[in-house]
Amino acid sequence: MQEDGCVKALSESINTIFQPTSQDLKKLSDWDRIDSMTESELDELAWECNVTWYDKSAPIDTKRNLVKNSDKIFMTRATAAAVEEVIAAYFNGATMLEHWEAGCDPHHFKIECSDPSTYTDNLQLFLSTLEKVKRKSQWLESIVLLLMGEGNMYVGAGASELLFSSFDCTNEF
């Protein structure tokens, strides 16, 4: 069989066809060990997978989350779900409100964020990440910073009763 020309041609064509698949199989072992990868390995994997919204300066947990969810985000890119996924990975408690939820014009949206450091420390990262994931026809109307606080509030209520005297008015013509 090794000397048969047909078998040799068939073997070479099968090798050519399955060579890219075997390269992809090597990637699967990378996907299985994302939780144990170093930062440089995560950076390399994100570059190989063309994860454009990936930031090398992000914390390692954020990097892992972005790489793990990159296929999901690629499938839903330019949708509200993809924007929310990426924004939530970078910024704690951030959510997107589309125009009908936020009461703004069509093709506009708002971002609500409950972490003040997101808005103050990482605003440029926030905006550049958003630009890479959203539709080009969408426009950010505002970023709403939601703050909560504790304190005492005193409320008083009172009731008063007014007495009116009644008059007897008769009309005589």
C-alpha cells in the first residue's frame, strides 16, 4: 500500500485538509487551562484570537473573563448583550440601558455604573472599550453614576383640623 500512488495522494490530501484542524486542537488545550495561565500567556492568547477589547493593563481576573467569553462576544458583537458583557467584565456593576429603557432618542443609550472609580480612574479605558464593541450607529448619551449612602433621615408629619362656621344664606328676590 505504501507504494500505491492513489494511497499516497489520498494521504497527502487528507494531511492538507486536516492540518489546520490539528492546529486548532492545540488551541483547545489552551482553552482548558485559562484559569491557570500567566498574564503573558493570556495576553498572547488574546492577541491570537484578535480580542480587540482586551486591555493588557487590566487585572488578571478580568483578562481571564474576557478571553473565556471572547467567542460569545464575537458572536453577539455590536449588540446590547456584547456591550453589557464587556462593560461588566471591566467595570463592576455597569449596565447598559437602551433608548427605550433610558428615555432617550433612538440609536442612543446610557450606561449606569455604581462604582465611582470606574468613572473617575478608568474613563478613557471605559470609552475606548465601549467604542470597540458597540455598533457604529449607536451613540452614548450619558454615563449615570449611581451612588448610595447611609444616614439618618427624620420625617415629621402633622395634621390639623380647620373649623368653619356655617352661614345660612338665603336668596330673596
